[in-house]
Amino acid sequence: MLDPTCSTPDDTRIRLLFHITDFNDGGIESSLIQWLRILDRERFHLALSVTYRSPAFESRYRALIPKDVSVEVLVDRPSLGYFQKKRYARQLGKLGRIARDIHNALLVRPHMAARIEHLARKADVIVDFDMSLRRLAGRFNVAWLGVNHFSFDARLGGRPRRIRRMLQQYQRYESIVALTEHMADEATQMFDGQLTRLVVLPNAIDIESIRERAALPVASTAPDGASYIVSVARLDEIQKDHRTLLRAYAELRNQHAIAEHLVIVGDGAYRDELQSLTQELGVAECVHFIGHQDNPYPTIANASVLVLSSKYEGMPMVLLEALALGKAIVATDCPTGPREILDDGKAGTLVPIGDTRALASALARLLTDDRWRTVSAANAVRRASYYGIEESNRRLVACIEAMLPRTA
């Protein structure tokens, strides 16, 4: 429960209530943890509300939330969380999903609205971190900041009715966060300039914490301590495109005579298909699917190169983490994050989406040209500071201070 003694009447800090639906194994959750860690406690008082207790929240993420951040789970009755529990257990069929939607509309949403209204009394700003509270935004005499984590075009492009509906919901917020300039440009074009309260606020990283965790011991991820390339992404072919990565890796070994193994960190519904593809390509013995890692940083730190093969992104946290660890990086030039994160290719190599040959060639150059790999890694370290604690706090303070006069 939120502790009302945490913020006293003479406390002049800005009270931020972050909200997220639940914790699974995505980049949104990782970026939220980073924000909770790095925000200046002399300027901000922090609290967190979570709609559901997911298995990942209980087993991993709760321990990562800083101790001074009070946490409120909104759906706190077993009857209200019945269908979500079934969903976590993958026991929700088509009829179950229909029943869940009715259940949520009649029972869960009114309950959540009452809980958020209560929590809003102890907040100056609600940071709707996954924009799951869109129906409530603008209410309860508090400023609302909505955070969009994905390419607007990839999610909404070609869907005019949904664009109109989302615009109406987005306009309830004092500000909408786009994580990159590219994402902001997409929104301006898609909403025909009507989304006027738009601010660019990149994800943040605690560089020193990432480096400390990278120094922790980790089991070997490739046999006999072989050098390796690493990919850290859930196994979702709609977005992450491991198929292109695996084909590029097969070309890398067959045509460029590269001996590095490929380590894939992450899990998902496409694992069996991707493992079968490694058999077809003849690289199964050199590709290692090691699943989700609570602490992937040692695996990233010990890799020769980090690769991201996505078709689209928002602002991928793994690239920020790789910058902090000074890794040579190859990423697809997909909307919206990699180009901006990698400073137009100065802090990493960009390749076209779905281009097997270009991806293989970029990896080959980094793995065979020690000087180029060293330069790329050094540029990554320099770029990381842009997303560090000092710069991130400065940007958020400016964003919040611009919002609050509108609700005073």
C-alpha cells in the first residue's frame, strides 16, 4: 500500500505516480525500472501502481524496484483477477477472452477508477507508462503524462478509425511522450498536427548500475568459452525478425568464414520455429537459445558484437544498455529508435530491415577489423552519457515543470 507518511505537507518535491498494467519480460518494464532508479529524490517523490500481480512481477521485478518507491497493486481481489490469472497460465481460450472483456468492463475498470482516484490525491502527476489508463486520463484534478513506447506508424498506420479514436484519448493528457524525434515526427504527421502536447523524452539508463551488474559471474553461454555474437530480444517474429538474423548468421559462417557462435537471449512463442530454422540452415550447433535472463548484462558484456534485427521498435533498451557497456553494435535502421540511439550510425552500424546480406557483411566487418570494432565501442561509450542520470533528470524536470502550470 502507498504510505501517506512518505510525503509530508512541507515536502516540496514533485509527487510522481507511475502506472503500468503488469510486468512481463519486455523493454517497457526494463525502462520503467531504470527511471525508478535514476530519478533525483531531492526533486521527486515516487510511487508505483500496478494493475496485476504477474508471475514475473512477483519472481523478479518486485525485488528490482527501489525500496523507497511504494507500490500499490490495483486488482487486489482474487475474483477481479480471475481471468488475468488464467491468461498468465495460458488457459484463456476464445470464449474465455470474451468473458474476460465483459468482466473487465463491468467490474475491473470501475474498481480501478476508484483506486486511481484515491491514489491521485497523493500525486501531482500520473505517469501512465504504458498508456493503459487512457479512459481515465484528464480526470481527478491531477496532471497526466502518457508515455508511448512504439512506432506510431507501425501500430496505427493505415487504420484511420483507430487513429481518430486514439487522438481523442491522447488529447486528454497534459503531455504525450515520444521516445525519439522520429517517433514525434510520425505522431505529428499521423495526427495531422492535432497532437500539440507532444514532448520527446528518451528512455534513461543507470550506467554505473548496468556496469556493476555486468561484472557479476555468469555461466558460459557458448561451449568451451568460444567468442560469440549476442541478440537480446523476445522471440516475436512479428517485430524482432530473428529469421533474418539466423539467415545472416548462416551466411556469416559459410561465406565469411566467421567462427563466432550466436547466443540468443529471450523467449517467446516462436522458439520452436526458430530452432527448426537453425537445423535447416546447418548452424544449430553454433546457435544457443538461452531463454530469458534476469541479468543479461554479463552476457552482453562478454560478447564480441551485439545485434538487433527488428522490423520496428520504439526505443529499444538493449541498445542503450549496450552503449553503457561499450559494445560494438549492429542494428536494423528500423522505425523508430536505432538511428537516433546510435547517433546516425556514429555509435553503431545501421543496416536495412530484412537485408540478410547487409547484416552479414556488417557483422563480418566488425568481427574481422579489430580497429573498426574498437572505434565503434569507444563511440558507444561516449554516446551512452546522453541517456545517463544527469541528462535524463534534466529532461524530465523540464517536461514536468512545463506541464504543471497548465493544471495549477
